[in-house]
Amino acid sequence: MGNSHRVDGRAPVHGFYSSSSWIEGAAVRQLETVADLDGVRAVAGLPDLHPGKFGPVGCAILADHIHPAFVGSDAGCGMALFALDLASRRIRVDKAADRLRDIAKPYDGDIAGVLATHGLASSDFDASLGTIGGGNHFCELQAVDEVFDDTAGIDRDRAYLLVHSGSRGLGHALLERHVVDGLRPLAPDSADGQAYLAAHDHALRWAQLNRSLIARRAASALRCEADPVCECSHNCVVHRSEGVLHRKGAAPSDQGLVVVPGSRGALSYLVAPLATAPKEALWSIAHGAGRKFDRSSMIGRVGATRSDRERLARNPFGGRVICEDRALLAEEAPEAYKSIAGVIADLESFGLARVVASFRPLVTVKKIATERRSKEDRR
């Protein structure tokens, strides 16, 4: 069990992070505020916990009602890992970076055809399909650093691709529609609740397709094929017999393998959630390293000089970071994030997951200069 407390009748708050973890007091207070809401049954804070706009990020919330704000403005955002039929030893980083740069541009394929093939209705935001977006989203070419479990099928010699993206403007518009009259909860069986769930489910399927299409574009650029390894959403609502489970920056622990990425200058980890994990974790684990410093505080902290920007365009493993938005480069600097090693250590020490493999970044694609920074990209 995590560090749990219950105060003045509010729902129990369970913290799955150690005393050495970088957890802001503001994030803990947000957890407690959520726990004090009517109909909230339990709250779990994970080791990547940090403050968010409508509540903490890196948490799972079990409630009687649907709270769109707990899902946030990017319903369906998640991670997808793909194995490439390409030997990592054959990759030349600069050449691969040049080829992958174009996937930061809008997709010029048959979007209507792709949607129809996957049984998805069209929307006003389909022009963004197949694109990474801004914020902490990325597409990353990786090499295996170490394999800890040979039975998981991770090939040490193959290159891998990790995609972190979501529903783009579709999810942003969904939240805006439901917070215009305030942050009111929705009864699951009400007309408003059913309408939200229908739009939410569409956004989740759209986001999953988006990640798959990004991977397909990247594999095509590298002249290889991509085979899915694992995929999940970490911003979503799930109906369980125990209640309505909200995940905001929390990966599912009941759907198989999960990738937990670090910053773009750190390793990413493939983990196997444990069936023996404490139920107080609400069937969830960390979704990444979690922010240490907010975006605005990073401006001026790093990237002020040309030499510093050049440093940020490379990672400690000799890889490349493609991000031609100067502000975003600073906001997403490795220094902005917690230690992924610490997050993984907490997952292990609290009995939530075990490590299967680790990956080092070769090329990380974020944004190129021809893209304009949209509202949803500045989240």
C-alpha cells in the first residue's frame, strides 16, 4: 500500500512515491482537493505526480460520476511502442534525423480513406491526423539499452519507435464544450454523460489511429516496417464495477506491457505491471517522468544562448532532438523533468511493476519551424 491518509471524511488519498521523490506540495494539495469532492471514492498519486490545470497530473481518481476535467484537454493521449525491422547498429543518427524530419509536417495522405478504413466518423479536426502536436508529445527512434526479461520478446538488435501523441484539437474542443458552464460532474446514465462518453470514445479511437499513422509515416521514412509492441491511453475514463475510473497522466496496469518514458535526454523503460499490485493504486501506474518545473519557469532557465540551444538539440547518448520552436525546446528540456530512474524505482518498491527493458533515444522528433504553434499545442 502507498502512503495513505484520510482527513475530515474526504475520500482516501494514496501516494505511491517515496520521500526522496520530487513531489510538489501544490500537487498533493490538488489531490486532496479532488478527494474532497462529492462522489469521489478514492485518489491515487503516482511517482510522476505534478500540478495540472484542473487537477493533478500523474493520478487516478475513482468516482461516482464522470468528471471531464479529470481527463483533461487531450482525451486519448497515450504511448505506443513499435518494433522496426531495422537493425539499430545500422542506423546513422544524422541521416535518420534528416529522413524523420518530414513527419513533423502535416500528413498529405488520404485522411478520409484512413478514417473510413478504421470506422471513424469525420470531424473538424481531421487535418491534424497523423501529426505529433506540441507540448510533451514526440516520436522517438530508439535502440535497446538493456533487456531484463528475455521472455518479453524484446530484440536487442532491433530499433524501436515510441510515439507519444493524442487527439489533438479534437480532445481540446471536447473539454471546452463541457467546462463552459463550470466543472460540473456528469451522471454516467444522463444525456450529457452519454454524449460525453460517445465523444470521449471517438477521441480515444482517433488518438490511437493517430499514433499508428505517425509510426507508419516514420517507418516509411526509414524504409522499414513497424510492428506494434504495446499501446495505451493515459488520459481517459474507464467504467468499472467499483465506479468511474479517471486516469490523468496515469497508464493502465491491467492491459499488459506499458512504456514509461523519461525526458528526451533520458532512457525510457518498458515495464510489466504486477497483478499483485495494491488495489489502492487504482489499476494504474506512472505514465512518464513527470514535470519537475512548469513550462513558464523553463523560459530563460535554459536555451538563452546559441550554445545552450545546440546542447538541447543533442542528447547525452549522441542522439538528435528535432525541435525548431525555441520556446518549446526550452520548455521540454531534460532539466524540466524528474529523474525517470527515481520514478521506476518507486514503481518497483511499491510493488506496482517490474522492468522488462530500457531504451535509449537516437532521434526525437517534436516540431519544425514551418508549423505554427496552435492553442492546444501550448498546453
